[in-house]
Amino acid sequence: MYGDLGVKLVQHAKRTQKLEHLPPYQTELVRSVAREVRELNKECTNLLEPLDSTFNPSEDPNTGTRLFINHLYMRRNKRCLLAYHKTRTDKLEEMVWNGNDIADLAAQQRSADNGQGNGAGIGNGEGNSSSLSPEEEEYVRQYGELLSAYKGKWTDIDLTGSLEPPRDLFIDVRVLKNAGEIQTEYGTINLTKNSQFFVRQGDVERLIAQGYLQKLN
């Protein structure tokens, strides 16, 4: 039935909002919904072709009803497509602000799917191990460049930091994966896996968000 595929896209978008990672792009489903819109538009064109510009739906209610219903189906499918892609772009922008890049996003997806025993379902349906479509990868790249250029004007402010004021200026953290050396106000710290430090929260907020460090209670 027309519209069912669009509903599936909306369901995917709703699930995406609750996930930490970004699930694979539904390439085939998006193509099917777009194909359905083209078929509906073609049917409307065929219905209107033998009619003149003075067509009155009240004189031919059957044709008028079919045109009206097809139009509603097309509009619904387009809104479902927009909702699906808007949800994914919002998620991508949030990840870029948190310091993730394309490689990080693909790694997150592989890790999440392997943890769920879904290794065979990784990818976007085009032989690519990334969870992003090619267009999304290009979007992430360009958005990241824009964000870097914007942040470059405010070198004294970390625009990607939390908007909530910290309860403690200094916190205990554990290093989850090697991050190399970082320069802080109190000197250089070498972040090696499984080591622990008592550091100023503002110096390590981004590393915590990126998954390199874990904040200890």
C-alpha cells in the first residue's frame, strides 16, 4: 500500500533519535520511497493528459478523488523523506560538534553492530562499511570544515564544551585509550591507557566526549 514505505523511514528515524551511534543509511528504502513518488506522479500525469484546463472534479469525482489521494500520498512520502534525513543530519552535526569525524562514525557503527551480533548487516547497502551514505560523508566533511573555520575565530573559547557549568573544577579521570600528550595550564600530561589523573575538567571535556577518558565518581 502506498505510504507504508514512508512510515518505515519514520520508524527508522525515531529509533535513530534514541541511539548513541548512527545506524546504516537505508539506501534501498529511500530509493523505493522516491520511486513510489515518481510512480504516483506519473499516474497523475496520465490522468490529467486527456483532460483540458477546465477540468472540474465535481463533474468527474472518480478522477478527482484519484488525483487528490495520489497527491496526498506524494506529499506524505516527501515529508517522511525529509523527516528521515533531517533526523540523520541533526545526529551528524551533533557528532561533529563532539569531535567525531567520518572514520570515528564508521568505527562506532562497526563496534555497535558487532556487539549486537549484526556483523553481516554493516554498511549502507552499496558495499561500503561506513554507516553513512556518500552524500552524508561529504556533508560531514564540509560541515566539519565550516565548524573549524568558525571556531578558529574564537581561539580562547572552547565552543564545543558543555553549556552546563561544572560542579567541580577538578575531576578524576581514567584513560580508556591512548590519547598521547596534552598541554594543560598545569603542564603536560601523557594519556596512556588505564592510567588515572586528577585534572581540571575544562582541559579534558572534549576527550571525555570523544570516549578517550572516563570521568570517575
